[in-house]
Amino acid sequence: MGAVLTDALDLLICPHCGADWDPDASSRRMLVCAEGHRYDAARQGYINFLTGRGSRLTPDTAEMVLARDRFLAAGHYTPIVRALVDACTRLPDGPAVLDAGAGTGYYLAAVLDAGGRGGARRRARAVALDLSPHALRRAAKIPGVAAVVWDVWRPLPLAAASINAVLDVFAPRNLPEFARVTRRGGLLLAVTPLPGHLAELRSRLPLLAVPEGKAEELEHAAQGHWEPVSRAELAFPLVLSPEAGADLAQMGPAGHHTGREELERLIGGEELAATAAVELSVLRRR
Ligand SMILES: C[S@@+](CC[C@H](N)C(=O)[O-])C[C@H]1O[C@@H](n2cnc3c(N)ncnc32)[C@H](O)[C@@H]1O
Ligand SMILES: [Zn+2]
């Protein structure tokens, strides 16, 4: 993580008491708040703010994260990356970005990268939050990213009005907290699946059905703090090798209870064709 922890001192607050950090006591490897609460960075670069609290939620395992990493690195979801990068052209120079449920930080890396290419004089910075330390090992390697193990349903360990854009891609959304940490005029970029997402594969593989109206629900829940800017449906074909198909199933909730061998047996060595269908909602903080 290098100097990033100290770079992010003004974005993060103590998860225990909400105080700011003591800049003299904090270092590249440790954050110490004004009240003396201490958090060590892991050797792999992320910092765990959930220590000693436990969580009812089960983080993604190393195998699930590997499957996600392979699937995304193969470029199957490139159209989603492009849509997010396009939506980010509205951000100011050197933005501070929050990726909630960041996973490996795949989309965040592309957004930060595009910010740099746009001739930004100041480097973009980001906080990646996720329950899974395995996923955050990867996110922590992205330049400018402070990777923090946290449950997004709890009050976020971020300073009020510190963020220019919140990314939320296939992840839980804590809208009141997103509003608190985002500056006026800042953006929320949310990618949600449509009912047709991967529908062709559901008879074959243990994938969750997607209910109707996720983006509408988001806009409704966001009323008050956020005004809708745009909503775009994105549908594109996927052709998946048996391995990529197994990765796709394993990287989702099925990865918690269905083993790799069982997923491969269900696919039966065949190539799979499916449609990815998602919606990108852009909202602006009032
Ligand atoms: C479907 S994955 C999406 C990951 C990433 N945004 C992507 O698209 O590659 C959902 C992510 O949300 C994380 N997650 C689920 N519940 C969470 C929670 N309550 N707090 C933080 N992260 C959570 C999971 O660990 C997982 O990495
Ligand atoms: Zn504290």
C-alpha cells in the first residue's frame, strides 16, 4: 500500500469513535486516532477495521476471489467498465472515490486509470471497502487505493463530505451513508443486474434470480439526498468456456455452498452462451 494509508488520512475516520487520525502517531503501516484507537495494516496492504467485532456476513473466500479475478481479467465485462469510465468524465480533477463492495477493485482501477489519462493534474485517490480480506489483497495493490475491510451496512469509516464519487457495482448499497460521505454535486454510480442477466444459465447453474425494478428501487430509496442524472441499460452477449462458466458461478453466492467440481459437472464441458444485462444508474448528491 506504500504511502497510501497516510494519503487517505483525511478521507478515513476512526471506525470505533469517529475521531480523526493523529498524524504524528499514524504511519504507512498503522493508523492511530486522536482517542488512541490503533489499527495495523496487514502485510498484504489492506487494513482491517472489523477486528474484534465479527460480522454476521460471510466474506468471499480465496477461491471465490480467484474465480472473480480470472473472469474479470478475461474481459467478459468490458462493456460495464466502458460505461463506468464514460460516466466518470463528469468528475473533477483529482477526485476522491469510494468503491463500496469493491471486491478486487477491477472497476475502480479502470476508473482511476481513466482519470489519470484525462490529463488530471492531481492524482485520483480512493477507498475500497469490502468484507473480504482476500479480495482486498488485490485492491490494495492499485495505486492510490486505501483498501479497508468493513461491512457497508454499518456507519462508514469515512469523513462527511469527503468523496466525489461512489462506485457500487453488484454490491450492497447503504444510501444514507453514501449521502453523508459524498460532497454536494458528487456522483453515485450504481450497476445493478436486470432480470434478464445471465437468464439462459439459470436452469443449469446455481445463479440467483434477479427481481424486477432494482434501479427503480434504488432511485426511490435515494430520494431526498440524490437526484437521478441518467439510467442506461446495457446488454451484451457472453460466450463462455466451461472454465469461464464455472468461474462466473463460483464468484457469486453459489461459491459459498457449491464446490468447483460440482459446478464443472453441471456445465458438462460445454461452451455456454448467455446475455449480460445490467443497468447503470447515475445520481447526483443534492
Ligand atoms: C458481486 S461482488 C462485486 C465486487 C465488485 N464490485 C465487482 O463487481 O467486481 C459483491 C462484493 O460485495 C462484497 N460485500 C457483500 N456484502 C458486503 C457488506 N455488507 N459490506 C462490504 N462488502 C460486502 C463481497 O465481499 C463482494 O466482494
Ligand atoms: Zn477512535
